[in-house]
Amino acid sequence: MGNDPPKPPRHDLHDLRPGLLEADDSKIRRVLAVVDGVADPTINQALLDPLRPRLATLRPVRPLRFTRLLFIPLDPLTVPMRDWRAGDPTVPRPVLAPIAKTVQARLGSLAPVIDKIIAGRRADAKEAITQAGEILWPHAAESLVSAPPPADWQETGLPLTAYKPLAESIAAVFRRAMQLRSLALDEEQGALAVDDDVVADILANIANEPETGCAMIARLILVRSPHALRLLGRIAGAGRTLDERVVLRRAMDRGVAAELTNLERDTGVAHEIGHATLAELGGEVRRVTTLLAEIEADAAFAGHWPRLKPIRHRLDEACRTRFARGLHEGLVGSLAAASGPVQGAAQTALESCARDLRKFEMAARKAGDSNSYDRLLARASDAVLTAAAAGTLTPMRTYRLIEILAGPEAAEALYMQAVGGA
């Protein structure tokens, strides 16, 4: 179309990639904005694939385009082509664009309805995603089981025989996308019980789904809703015959194995903890510790128990390292570098950092060595008191930071000491 932005030449893309690997976060965000403006899947893949680990930790909020909306239910399972193997409960990234075109072409009058809902939205627009997804995902499931392979399938690098198994497995997820989304949203809000109606919808006809599709569903429950892990046992028992139950049990086991493998990777949770912001860390660590505890509590997954201890060790080590770094960069180092009394904006930043550290710490203690956090928090409190003695913090600002770091009793004791001394 005449109004489409020009596409960068191929040789320019090749020249850009080495520099991007070493770029700082702000430059990557700027390049991402340019790529999103071009909105070309080929350029997106060519330029951004080497940066996927960095993007996973930066978690930029990108425009809510059709392909992104379609694959939101499968986002945790999307991998580079080099990490995909036939039969894995994963989706190779090169297939996203051709499958999206296939689905979009078969939507008919629903296409403009979906486009209107997502127009101008970004990928954090939860209500728009739910509204559009409720229309899109069931239709996508039916399209994939009836549509022939996309005309440009060969550009994915996969053989034609790979299309049908992938399409049928992806369709199994799309049929349950709204229910899986409901479980994930409940998890975000702290719900510990699973909605029985949601479970019934997930179980409906699940014995008719391909084994890899069931393994994908299992992984999505593990990733997004670890408190619902016991649902996997109900899925495994949903077969009508012994053979079907064996297949479903094997699929659930494959889902657990694949997620543990993901946690063990160098680009897994330890890497994410090392690069994510403090504000994001509490929720991510809580998800992983909950998942490991739920697997350990279920004898059906006893075969995986030997893998849990090394994962916990890596998680604990990554958490303690990241906590110490966050403490120094956001609090202790900032107070030591202050050249005069802390003003309002700087105080707000200090308090925000302290709150994020406490949320992170409460989740991270469940990963291992809790005594380390006691020592580090004591060090932070000492740094606050040293700054107060130097005149960097006013008494009120000192009390507020001590209350966050050490609790209201410690802040009250400090106040009473000051009043008594006066």
C-alpha cells in the first residue's frame, strides 16, 4: 500500500544485528519502536530473533496487532527455530506469521470487528484482549483443523508434514484459550481455588486432542497458573479408556518435563531474575517457587523430584545476587552518593526501591537461604541510619524508610529513642 513505511534493505538489517547485541536497553527500545512501526513479520523476525532473551527481560509493551493477539495464549511456548523439535510442546516462531494469515483470511465478517477492538491498543490492554480473544480464538481453532497448509509454509523452514501436527496442537490450546486465560488472571489476583466451571470446560473432549496439544495445555497451566497444577491429574484421568488415560498422563508428564527444562536453561528463570526490574521480580519468583512446591507435593510427578533441588539452588543463588545488587544500586549506593539532603523525588525513589525489595525478599525467602536477606536488610537499615546521622535524611524520611525495611516496630522504637533523647 502507498502509505506503508518503507522496509529497510536486507543488507541494512544484516549490518544492524551485531550492534544491537551489544546495545543498551534504551537503544533496543528505540529500535523496537521502529520495527513495530514497519509492522513487517519478516523484518521483525530477522532483526529481533537474536534479541529475544533481552526482550524477555525488558518486557516492552508492544502494539496489539492481529498476530500478537492471536498467539497471546501460546506466548510462553513460542521458541526460536533452533530450540524447536518435532513433538515438543512448543511453537517455533517462524510459523506465527503464516498461521496468522491463514486464520485472518478465514474470519470473514469477524475480521473488522476484531480489528476495531484492538485498534490503537497495546499488548497490556487486558479488557480488549479478552473481548477480542473471545471472538478470535475459538474461530482460529476451527480454521486450523480445516485449512490447508499456508501457501508460504516453505518460508518457515519446516517440512510440509510438520504443519498438520502443529496446527492441531495449537488448535487444542485455542479451544481452551479463554479458560486458560481465566486461570491465569485468577492467579494474578491471588486466588488459590480453581473455578469448577473453568475446569469442566478445559476437560471437555480433551481425550480427543493430540498428545502434544495436551502437553502444551499442561505447560500453560504450569507457567501461568501453578496453583492449578493438580488440574493436570484431572486431565490425565479424563480418558475414556485405559489407552487414552495413558496418553493423557504421558502428555501431562511431558508438559512438566518441558517446563523444568525451561527453568534449567541458561536463558531461564535465573537469567530473567538477573535482568528484570525489582518491581517485576516478586511475582516471577513467587510463581516459580509455587510451581516447584506443587510439583514436589504431587507423587504423580515423583520422577521429576531429583531435578527440583538443582533448580531451587540456581533460583536461590540468582535471587540473593539480584537482591544484593538491587539493594546497593537503588538504596545503599544512592544514599552514600547523595551530596546533600534528599529531596522529595529522590525520597520517593528510595521508598519505591525499598518496597520492591521487600516484595522480592518475601518471595525469594521461599527459594532457600532466608538468613541472607536478614543480613542484607540490616545492612540497608544501617545505611539509612548513617545517612540520617550525616543529615542526608530528615527524621521523618528516616522513619519511613526504616518502617519499610525493618517494620513499624523498628520505626517506632527509633522515634521513641529520638523523643527520649530530646
